[in-house]
Amino acid sequence: MRVAIVHYHLDPGGVTCVIERASCALTVSGVPHVILSSGWCVFPQASRFTGLSHRVIPALGYLTTPGLQSATELTKTLRLAAIDALGAPPDIWHFHNHSLGKNCLMPEVISQLAEENERLILQIHDLAEQGRPANYPLIAHYQKLYPFSSRIHYAFLNSRDLNCFIAAGLPPENATLLPNPIPHSTSAPLGDFAVEPLLFAPMRGIRRKNIGELVLLAMLAPVGTRVAISRAPENREALPIYQNWQRFANKHHLAIGFGVADHFSPKPGAATDFDSWVRHATHFVTTSVSEGFGLTFLEAVARGKPLIGRNLTHITADHAQHGIQAGRLYDAILIPIEWVDITILRDHLTLDLQRDYRLYRRPLTGNPVGAALAAMINNGLVDFGNLPEPLQQGVIERLADPSQRAIPLMKSGDITQPAIEWLATVLPERHPTATPDQLTPYSAETYQKSITALYWQLLNAPISALRHVPPAAILAAHLRPEDFHFLLSSLRSDSAPKRAFRAVIFDIYGTLLIASPGGVTSDPFIDPVLREILRQFGHTPPVSPSTELHAAVLRHHAAAGVPFPEIDLRTLWREILEIEAGNDITPLVQALEGAWHPVKPMPGAENFIQRLARSGISLGLLSNAQCNTLPSLGPIADLFAPELTLLSYQHRIAKPSPELFTILTDRLAGRGITPAETLYIGNDPLQDILPAASAGFRTVLFIGHSCSLRPGDSTPDFTIRDWQELHALL
């Protein structure tokens, strides 16, 4: 029996580890085999491949267009390379992730081999249909993506994926659960229970690993706790998000290290390599929102480390079948929906769902945004882990106030408790919840028996009719709005043509909306109106609502302890009306503000923004505002990028605080845009132009309406009286 193992590459990562261990298992079993990939192995343990048969085929690498080589030519090249290494054609072809959408030739190669009755193992690690929308266009037109016959067998890492394919039409006899082998650990734990917690995340900091949640844990953990991420991502699209979190954590002085392996030491005098970090870690930690196998769960057991973090039930359910409890895990970190603002959340959902469905080549019918939103929110709470990065950062910024840190709740099964209490309970636990001797089902010996038995079974299989699992059925099983996850959605790409200005950020009041200057004051003339509105909403009004609100504002500002504080009006009205936290009073505040501080659209602004949005320029908002502000903008509110929308009440600071412009700079960096490529447009020299210019933004002072004019001296880059002037400029 001769075997050819095929993968796109042998770069460091999970699939390379599996191929390495499979090769070792076949070597022990005496099975001749060759590994075919696009490049030489750069795995840290590359010496293990010494003496193993390996051939480099460049066309196996990531490929979006066919170029000079066709699928037929690649199939021929694979055959010749295998014959050269094995002395004869392989009896079995073992392909990894053939349908992931990384190489446009691969599905056709599989189809050709299947039609020629070759024996195939198609091992599924990850799916383009499951949280990889950017990959899907490369495989969208293949109707023969998932062939099966008596000579084609599928291997899955978890029962969820196996059952999904069986439900879609794959016969159970063509499917095998083949979990990855877990090597015996060579690094024993230090066993020092006196040291302060060091939570080690053995992962690359890619988006689906949920870096923000690690930052949140660093914020909520007891004093002295350290968190460390082993490596930075190699994917250039993932790197900006990683770097943004690194800047964010540094800005808030959080004890979390990024890319520590081979760069930093876990303690003075210790080595910097990965194994040193493992040995000195008191815990492994995982916050990932999606895994095919979940190596960290079982590697923690093998290494003798207690594991804490986010539970992935499709992974841990398989472990439980073998009596393994891999760690002390939570199901969700719940925070009040008010902390993220449902309007902004809905905007994020709308844009991300539209983009994902477009990539998946499916129409966005019905009310998918409503279905996704309803699935996310439960009793006024939302899971932190399923928020886009800008909203995650907004939550963590709230927690900079120690008085807020008891509010996030850790949900574990039927038990819910403050996250800070949960962390204080689990971090002193230094004993793992499982022992290495329980890992027999995942041992190298068990894997060796399973894979060789699978090969022999396939070797003796007769020829049968070729059939196919409908690709649409696999996609439909994963593309459900109620299962939507932000961290599994497509990354935004900046497709705008290169121009002097790639983003335009607007102030709102006096710029996009006509509004009288001023804020909350004691106003006896408006009190009767406010009282009537409060009664209509079922509340008993105070004698002077405006005076009560003004006093509450002054009280909270005095207690804020920061320059330029901003308070959410909903918080103040709850306090005045003695309303329990968790009750959404957004409609009440919108009604009160609509009566007290009415606004009108700035003439020409709507048409200008609609034209600007069609040009591909990124649009955003940075303004002193409350929860009623975005609805006041009408239909153009949907044209501003949610992550570039910074409203003062969300961050509890107001202009002219430089902090808001620093946050905006980080958000723009996620799109690869610098302040120098960004225009900030406002009507206030002191609150808009000066702080924006100080942060490096180009500035425009709008003076197109009598209500726009504000006192103060500044030197904007441009001054405009009419939106047409700005349109010509851009």
C-alpha cells in the first residue's frame, strides 16, 4: 500500500502538525508514503521530516486564478511526483481541506481523480461555508465539490461536521471521525502554586481567536494576573486587527503580552521559546469562537495545565464522550445591550450580513438582521464574544471605571455570576480537570490504528457509482442568520481608488443637523412638555424635570474624575425616575430630546453624503451625541461605517478630548487609513478643528448656516459655506 498525502503548504500550523503525526504513524506502520505540498516544511520540528519522502509542487499553493497551469496539468504533476517518490502510482490519495477555497484548481483535481476511480481520503479540517465567506467565491460554482463512492471516504475532526455532511446526504459508511493525535508531553508543569497567574494562549492572534476577549479577561482578572498570546498572525489581512488590539491594550496599561514566543521571557532568566512559556504558565486560556478540533483543550491536559476560557460545545461534547472535562469553561460573557447601543449593533449587522451573503452568492431575503439581532440579545444582555472589535473596545473602555467591573456576567451552564468573581474563583485552581492518562482515545497509537485501518478499508473497496453531496446543502446548514458571528464574518476591504482623502469623518450638530447651541439646563418653559411626555410613558414626573436632569449631569460630571466627561442620558433618567437597570428607555429619551432639542437636516448635507458614499470613500462620525442622535439623521445614518462612528455618550468622554480622536485613529488603521488621508468636518473651531488637527487629521470648518457658527480661533485646512465646495475638493 502506497499513500500520497496532499496539502497546500507545510507552514507552521494545525494541519502541518496533523500531517507530521500522520507521517510518523505511517512510518511506524511501514506504509510507504510521500508528502506533496507547495514548499518545504518550516515547522519548528522540521528535523522530524528528515528522511521522509517529500516533493515540492508550487502549483499546490494558494491560488486564486489558474494562471498557466490547468487542473488537468496539476493532476498529472501530482501523479508524476508521487510515482517518482514511491516507485509506483499511489494506492490512496489523502487530501487535506480540498474544499477550503484556497486553490482554484483543487476542486477540479479532486473531481478528475474521483471520476478515474482513484481511492481518496478527503479530510475536512475547516470549511469555507463555516465562517470563511472570503474563501467561498473560489468554490461557489463547483457542483461536484463533495464527491463520494465506495472508494472515496471523508474524515472529520468533530462530530458536528460529520453529522452535517451525513444530514446533507453523505452515507454514514463514507464518513469517519478521525480526531487529531495529541503527542505525549515532554514539558512537565512547574507546580508553583505561589506565583501569580500567567494565562498563556498558545495561538496565533487571528480574528476568530477572539483577541478582544483575552484583553477583557486581562482587565477583569485579579491584580497581578498576566495574559500572553504566543504568536502574531502571518496573514496580512489579520495583522491590522491584531496590531489594533495591541495598541489598545498598551493604551489602557493592561498586563497582556502579544507575540511573546521567541521574543520575550516569561520570567527573568527564563528562555523565550514556546516551551518555556508553556512551562511557566499557570494556566492555558482559550477564547476562540470557532475551532475544527480545539487542540488547546486537549494540549492543556497533555501538558498538565489547568485550562480556562470559552466553551465550544461541539468540541467539548466529543471530549465528554470519553469522560474528559478539558477545563473550567464559560459559555458566554454577558454585558448590557445598552453598553454597545442597539442602533450601532444593528448597523454592524446590516453591513456584515450584506457582505457575507454577497460573498456566499445568496440573496439576503426576509429579515435576517432582525433574526440575528433577536438571537444575540437575551433579556437585555448580549455575549461579549459575539461583538465586532470596535464594540468590544467600547465595552472594555467602560470597565476602565472600577465601579463598572462587577457588571459583566460569566455564564457557565445554568450558573451566572459576575465575571470578576468567576475569575477570582478559578484562577487559584492550579489542578487540571483531566489527566494525561485519559487521552488514550487521542494518543498517537490510537491514531495510528485508526488511520491504517481506514487505508486498508479503502484499499479493498470495489468500484461503485460516483455521487455527490449537494454543496448548497452544506452552505445552507451554516448560513443561518441566527448563527451569525461577527468574528467569523468577512473582513472589510478598502476597495476605494487611491486618492488624497480616503475617509471623511463628520461632526453632527451644527454640521449635518441644524441645532441651537447649548446643552442640558434648568428650563421652566420646557418642563410642562417634559412632564407630559414622562406621563405618556407611564412615569410620575418630578416638578421640574429639566432641573432634576441638570443637577444629575453636574453631579455625575463632578464624580467622573476625567476631563470632558459625558454621561448617557438614559443612565440619568433611570436615576431620576428610579427605573431598574436593564430596562430600555431609549424611546423615552428620544421623545424627550425630540421635544426639548429639536433638529432639522442641514440643507444639502443629505445629497452630498449620498454622493460621497457612492464614491467609495469611507465615511464616519465623531460627535458629542446621545442615543437619539443617529435616528435624527434619517436614512443617511446607514451610510456611515459603524466602526468609524464615535458618539460621546458611548465612550463617556466628549470633545474636545483628544481621546476620541485617538480611538478614531485606531479604527481607521483597521482599514489601512491614516489621519493624513482623512478629512474631519466640523463647525466648532475649538471642539472640532483644533483637536482633530492636533491628532494629525486634515480639517474642514463648515460655516454654511447661522446656527453653525461657533466662537474660537483655529486654522482649518479648508473653510466651506456650501457642500458643493467640498464635493469639488474631494
